[in-house]
Amino acid sequence: MQRLSTRDGDFAAKFAAVVDDRRESASDVASAVSAILADVRARGDAVLAELTAKFDGHELDTTGWQVSAEDCKAAFDALDPDLRAALELAASRIRAYHAAQLPENRDYTDEAGVRLGAVWHAVDAAGLYVPGGRAAYPSSLLMNAIPAKVAGVGRLVVVTPTPKGEVNPLVLAAAHLAGVDEVWRVGGAHAVGALAYGTGRIAPVDVVTGPGNAWVAEAKRQLYGVVGIDMVAGPSEILVIADGANDPAHIAADLLSQAEHDPTSQSILITDDAAFADAVAGAVEDELARLATEPTARTSWNDNGVIIEVASFDEAPALANRLAAEHVEIATEDPQAIFAKIRHAGSVFLGRMTPEAVGDYVAGPNHVLPTGRRARFSSGLSVLDFMKRTSFIQLDEAALEAVGPAAVALARAEGLPAHARSISIRLEK
């Protein structure tokens, strides 16, 4: 874990190294994924069966390629009542938040008499990747499937790896609750390829969303253009901006909430209090001892954790904007004052009683967020990832007379006489 201070003469160089550290897949992953995708495109289901046997340890023809809707419902019905209620609360809050994101169609006539507007339509089919190896997250299924449903997607397809043929019952329960149409027992880069290209069994989709390992992320990157994607996700990140009035154990727990995801995750604390920084560092060690995920979290913290001491919180927004972190907690007396200056962040959590983890489950906003500084130019998953806009134009004779001559002039200037003629021929008397 690094300790930095803005007072140090070498701070700028050390902080730049933190900002520029990608912690993402190596080039050998890219070439291997490219070969897998080409194989899926050529041989389809045969590749899925071979790689599932190799990586997940079961034969799809024996365990079954799909999980039935009846099995998903049975998993939901069998849940402990408290857990079922928790899933239902999460689903209702996610649904309500995303329903408010639905865009409105536009239809108006401007001063030249030209009718203009745009209409929004959902894609026909969406594929949702749900991890099933190191992590099996029903919350991620809800966060991907519910916005798609709210958008109006007609066919929702889940692909998920099932090691030794075993499916996480919580994932199946979430699939039932979210209204998923198909659940396939395949994962990895080959599953993403199947969603994009289609195989004999799996029909292709229009958009692929959902988190995964480096192979899944690389497959999505390479297939963008064949299908739409939500984003290329990298290792998880959290930036906590906290003052000395916080309980150090609270902040330590928040930092480790992302560190436990993966050894390449990153947790960063910015504080103006050196004694508090020491206390948090000590509390992290105490918290690690309590975690079943301690090996992963400790590696993440030791290799990638950073504590930055600032002279005052006036320095914090500029540092946060350069980091453009996936998650930003602002645990200060006046979090809004800092938040007002934050321009680049996936999602922001305001106040001492708003741990990032509540956003992972039940707050409502999506937890599928940009990583690797991509919050500089992209946003978290929303209904718009499952929709596209079609503009429309309508002119009558008077409207064409008003704006057509300018279009003719521009077309001729660009050396496109057929463009000009298609307009001017209508203006001839």
C-alpha cells in the first residue's frame, strides 16, 4: 500500500503513476480471445461444448444447455423468505429508478415549417453476461436485466458459466424475478461470441452487457460493432474522500468492499488528517482478519491500495477528477461542497452513512459502472444502453423553398451534384 502526500516534492510523479496504472489484461489475452471468437463464428455450438468441458468441467449434452424457466421459478420459490424479500426490494428500487430514465419522443415544427423529431425504440434482443466462477452475483443480473426490461427489450438472454454443472440458485431466482427469457450454461469469451454471432442453438442478440473477467471484457471489446456493448469493464475501484470525524473502521470496511472483488482491484483514500490515515491503515488490518475473502482483499490492498494525504480538501476534487474512479465516497461534514466539483466519476456516495455497498444492491442506480478512468467519457449502465434513437424530418413545398437552396449550395461546394440535383429538381417551377 502506498502512502502519498501532496506536500511531497515527488507527489506529482507518484500520483501520475497511480492514475496511469491500468491493471488490465495483457496482449496475450487479446490474441487468445480473437482465436476463440473466430472459432465460435466458424463452428458454433461445437466450440461451446468443447470449451465448457475444458473450463467448467461438464458436458453440456449431459447437464443440459439451458436452464428452464420452471427451474428458475423453483429456485425463486425455494429462497429463504428474508432473502426473497431482499431480492424483491432490490428489484423494485432498481426498476423505479430506471423507469425514470426513459427518454421522451420529440415531434415539432420549426420556424421554417420543417417538421423534426426523434423516436426511441428498444433493441429486439439483449444478451446479459452473468459471472459464475470466482463471483456469482444475482445483483448484477438484476442490474442488467431490469433496465433492459424497462426499456422494452423483447428477448433477454443470460449466459453464465456453471462450474461442474452447478448453477447458483440465487442467480436463477434473480432471472425469474427479472423476467429473463433464456438462461444458457455457457460462459467465457466463447459465450460472448455466441451472443454476437449466434450458433445453432443460441440466436444472436443486438446488445451484450454485463461484467466478466479479462477474457469476457476483451471479447466484448473485439465484438463491438457486431453488437452493441455497455462498456469494457476493468478491475473494480473505489475512492474514499474522508475526514477525521469518521470511524476508521467504517472507512476501512468501505475500502475493502472493492478490494475483495479481485487482486487487481484498487482502493484509494484521500484525507486531510495524517493521524486518521494511520488509524484507517490499522483498521484495514483488523478488518482483513475478519474476512473470508482476506487473501484476495489483502493482495489488492497491498499491491494497489493508496492513501493520499492532502493539505486541505480543496485539493481533493482535482485529484478525484484525474482518477475518474468507478465509485467515489465523500464522507465529510459537507459532502455536497466537494461533490459540486466532481466531474468524472461512475457513481458518487454522499455522507458518512452512505457506503458504496448499498449502491451495489438496493439503492436503485445501476452498479455497472465505467472503470479504468473511463468515467471521463462514459456513464453507468442505463435504459439507453438498450435503446436507440431514430430521427425524422418532413418538409412541404414551402419548407423546402425555405431551406433547400442552402442545401443545394453546400452539396455543390462538396462536389456532389446528385445531392444538389435531388433538391433543386423539386425547387424548379
